Amino acid sequence: MLLLDKMIAASACIALIAASSATPDALAQTRAYPTRVVKIIVPFAPGGGNDAFARQVGQRLGESWKQPVIIDNRPGAGGNIGTAAAAKAAPDGYTLLLGHTGTLSINPGLYGSKLPYDSQKDFVPVSMVATTPLVLVVHPGMKIDSLKDIIALATERPTQLNYASSGSGTGSHLSGELFEHMAGIKITHVPYKGTSPAITDLLGGQVQMMFSVIPTALPHIRAGKLKAIAVTGASRMALLPNVPTMVEAGLPGYESTLTYGILAPKGTPEPIVKEIHAQIAAALESGRLKETLAVEGADTLSGSPTEYAALIKSETAKWGKLIKDSDVRAD
């Protein structure tokens, strides 16, 4: 019995020594990171909101770390190509991903088993960065002044009204599907290959309405070429203070926002994840970054890795159910 006690004590002592020796290693790893270029993969082309958010965050991280942070644009397949590349990257903190509601929560419902990554298993959420609503705009030639006008007209003439989107399965499309579902109406969806051609046809009167990203629609709203009916977020926007939310406009419970954040490949050491999160959180507190993102129609949105993981999970369930119920298909 005495021998057994000694063996147990010896084992405990060895474990304690191992733990104490591991802790300085982990701390040293955190202090040393990064020692070289950090890459943020953006699974979309340069020039859009995803790209702008990644570049702003990357610039702040580079300034803090005194190391270059570069943006690697890998567009294609609705964001799947770049996101899959990030999932397969070495989990060392030197390759990060700019995540988006579309790639993380919508695409799983659209592509199912064909999706080349698992957004909840292949990544470690690091930090949310920003959230942005869409704005429901109509051609000014239409006799529509409110959301209730649209619902009344669509109820009277099912499928005769139409709305443009930047493509099947995109946030602008699913915002329209959610509107139809919650309002109990039928409106014809007209998908385009991107936001710009959709807005062009809306301005020309070929289509009647659209849930658009803010930066694209805002100049036309201010010029009186498009009429803003409602924003899809939980609160009004500083850029459009006189435009009500969908809830205020008469559709209780409606909310459709796009969330952006930073993720790392699964297996990235926790000390490195904590370091990246801390630096992003500090950057999001700066007035300069808030002002820059506000120009893109976005609000900064900080949150712990756990909170970001929970958001991805809940949004995946929400959009997955709508995709199934509405039989939405990708382009």
C-alpha cells in the first residue's frame, strides 16, 4: 500500500512538472507570435464589403504586431473555394479567414454534403468584426411608400411583383425569401450575377425592388433614384436615420443581417487564438476603425470566440430551415 502511495505521488509530481514546463512554452509561443507575414484569406473578389473589412482589420493588426498582414483574395463558388482553402491551411496562426454569414451559415444549407468544408468543425472562431443590414429599395416609379403597401399589393397580385438579388442563395435573395415567408406573400425572384447588374436593372425599372447592401444603394437613395422602404437590422442606421426597420415598418420579428468575423483553421493553438482575439478587440474599440466601417454601412461587433461560435450555429439553423422550407437552390 505504501509503495502504491509512493507511485501515485511520483506520478502526480511528474504531471505537475510537465504542466509547469508546458505553461512557459505556451506563453513564449504567444509572446513570439507573429514572427512573419500573416495572411487573411478573403473568399471573394477585391473591392466588396468582405475585402474592405478584412483590409481594415489587417491594417490594424499589422500596426500592432509590427508584421505584415496581407489579404489573399480567393473568389469563386459563392465563397466556397477560399473558405475551403483556409480550412486546409496549417493551424499555426499564419493563415486566417474572413468569415461571412453566407459562407458560414447559408452555404451549409445550400450545398449540404457537397460543401468542401464544415463551418462548425473545421474552424476556430476568433472574433466577430462587423455586422451590416440590407436595405429594401424600390423603383421610385412604383406607387409604394411603405412595407405595408408592398404586402397589400403582393396579396392582391400574387407573384406579379418581383425583386432582384445578387444571385440565388445570397443574402439579398434570402432576405427576400424571409420577407415572403414571414409576410405570407408571393413575390417573383429575379437573380443576377452580382449586385451591380441587379441595381442597374432596378434603376432602369426592369425589376421593381431589391434587398441591397448599403454602400451600393446609398448614393441612389440620396439622389432620389431609389426609394428606401426599410432596413433589415434590429435598429435604424446612422446613414439612413429616417428609414424604419422592417419591424417598425410592420413585420414583427423580421431581422436579416450579414455578420463578418475572423476564424482560424481547427487546431490553431489556444494562446495564439487569444492573442489574435485580443488585438482585434482592441482595434474594434478604436474610433478610427468604427468610422471606417460605418462608411460601409457596418457596425463593429466584438465578441468572444464562444459567442461567435454560438452565432454561427444559430444562424446556420435559421437559414438552413428557410432554405429547406422555401426550396432555395444555389446558382
